[in-house]
Amino acid sequence: MALFGRERITGKTPDQLRLMRKAGLLVGQTLTMLQERVEPGMTTKALDALAEEHIRSGGGIPSFLGYHGFTGTLCTSVNEEVVHGIPGSRVLREGDLLSIDCGAIVEGWHGDAAVSVIVGGRQAGRTEDLQLIDATEASMWAGIGALAVGQPLYAVGAAVEDAIEAAGERDGRTYGIVEDYVGHGIGTSMHMDPQVPNYRVEGRGPRVIDGTTIAIEPMITLGDQDNRVLADDWTVVTLDGSRAAHWENTVAATVDGLWVLTEVDGGAAGLARLGLPYAALV
Ligand code: MG
Ligand code: MG
């Protein structure tokens, strides 16, 4: 994938960041609700209906619905599906590794986030799946921690990759880091410049400026990173059939620190764990 280091970052004003927080908070609350409601026997379409109802009753519009013809409010990607799974008649089973990606628009501003969970709860998960989920989430936080005003944007992907390699050493395996799909700028559209690789690349990328808002979204597999798109033209699956996890947050960087717009607590707890400055606007 071609990456252009000259891609521009457009900084958001404090008022624009506050609007993005509205969208991000609605996305975060929707994902929290879905994690509580998902259970074996449920179809991905039923989960999707819960999400749409929650977003609309919260004053938002599902941003994925109708996006290039996409038919869901969520992307629901199960087991060897990496991203962009279409909600439908598939019945979720205990022990499935489910990645839920959710986007919403509030007052014209976007939020975009994803979580990976085990259907039926962690006790129903295979050890390797739990380790994959945890490694992917930790790598997302490492990427968030590398986002800072004045620093090169591509430090984010380098931090993700370092975190995944460290997790692989700890867990005794080599995780695959999917390179065909990247994070992105976000604001008045879901996908904006700049592209944000979730892995180490040559070059430094643009310098992060005050009010930068990006989505950081590592996609990690238990096997190789190679993948293909199914005949539905959306669902991305690993070529080797290995399971994949996907975590994502929309994050704002200001001179004062970080605001994780799609975490319900704004990222306060996660940033504190990493010793990073939490800088929500009031
Ligand atoms: Mg997403
Ligand atoms: Mg995204």
C-alpha cells in the first residue's frame, strides 16, 4: 500500500474536538452495551439491530450503514474474519472470537472504534484467542501512547509493532500484523488523510499537530497476515484460516495530552496505566 509522508493533518479546534467527543462517546457506549448483550445463539444481525437502535436513540447516525453500499451498522468479524464482516444470519457460538467495529455521526462529526471479545465470556475462550485479544488491545494502547504533538505520526505504527513483538515473545508465538488495512484521520468524514499504518514503515510521516484526530486500529492474527476478501466484496479473512483480532479507538492529541474520544472514560484509566497525560476538554 502506498503511503505518502506529505499527507496533511488538519488540526481540530477545541469546539470541534468537543463535537467529536459526542460522536466518540456514543460509539464507546454502544460498544459497551454490545459487549454486555452479546451471547451464544444470537445472530450478528440481531447484534447489529441493537447497535442501530442505540445509536439512533442517542441522537446519532450509523456511519457504516450505506457506506459504499454496506448494509450494517456494525462490522461483525468472526474467528478467521479480520474486518468488514457483514451482519447477517450467522449465529454466534460460545467461544467464537468476535470483533465488533462501530461508527457513528453526531452533528456531522464522526467516531470510529472496535473491540474484540469471546462470545460467552473469557472463560469460554481458547488460551491463544485470549492472548491474541489482549495483545491486540495492548498494541492499540501502545500506539495511542506514541501519539504526541510534535512527534512523527509513524511512531504510532512502530509502537504497535514493538508491542506485538513483545507479546509474541511472551506468548511464544509470532503474531501476524495485517498491513493491507490502516488507521486513518477522522473528523467530518470517517476516513480522511492521513493514513496511519498500524506497523513500522520507512519514514516518519507528517508531524502531529495540536488538535490531530486519528483512528488507531491494529488487526492482528494468530498466523500469517496474508488475507483475502470473500465473494460478498466486504469480509476480509486470513488466508491461512488463523483467527484475528481488531481493536480501534479514535484519539485526539493536543498540546496538553491525549483524549481517547471513543472510550467511555475518555481514556483516563488506560492512559493512567501507561503514565500518559490525559487531556479531556471540558
Ligand atoms: Mg472502525
Ligand atoms: Mg477505522
